[in-house]
Amino acid sequence: MLRWLISSAGMWLVINLFGSIDANVSGGVWLYVVAGLVLSLVNSIVRPLVTLLSLPMIILSMGVFTILINIAMMALTIWILPGVHIDLIGAVLGTLTISVLNGLVNLIVPSRQPE
């Protein structure tokens, strides 16, 4: 739940810094909550499939291709959200922002270990 809220806050930051929202779409808190949920679903469902299918490219590029996968997942998330727009540079910067934010959260919040 905490990570979902962090994703929502990250999407708020990304959309407000690098994207735009149509005037006819309300930019309320629910838009960002849904954006965090969509990002979480895309990263948990679509990303593993894309990673598996692009494994030869990941191996050939020594892992650099995963950056393109992350950018594509951000672009897919923005594409799914109605009335939200972001360009390629914004998707790249947004991916970097979310990655740094998630890295900080992983340092601060310990992951639950099975006992």
C-alpha cells in the first residue's frame, strides 16, 4: 500500500513536471491515485512479459535495453491515462524520476522477509 502511494506521488511529480493534462479532465487527486495504480499494474503484468520476450536484446546490450523497457512502460502508463500527455523526453525524465524515487523508498523502507 505504501509503495502504491509512493508511485502515485511519483506520478503526480512526473505529470506536473514533464506532462500536461487536458483542460476537460479534472486533475484531482484521483487522477494521480489511478496513475499510480496503472503504473503498478503495467510494471507487474506487462513489464515481465516484455522483459522475457526481449531477453536476447537485454543480453546483447548487457542490460542497457532494460532502460528502453522502463521508458516504454512509462509511455504505456501515460497512454492508458485519459487526458494526460507526455512527450518522449518527458517519458525519459519521468522514468528517471520514478527510478530515483523508488530507489530512495527501497533504502528507507525495508522489504518484508519471510520468517
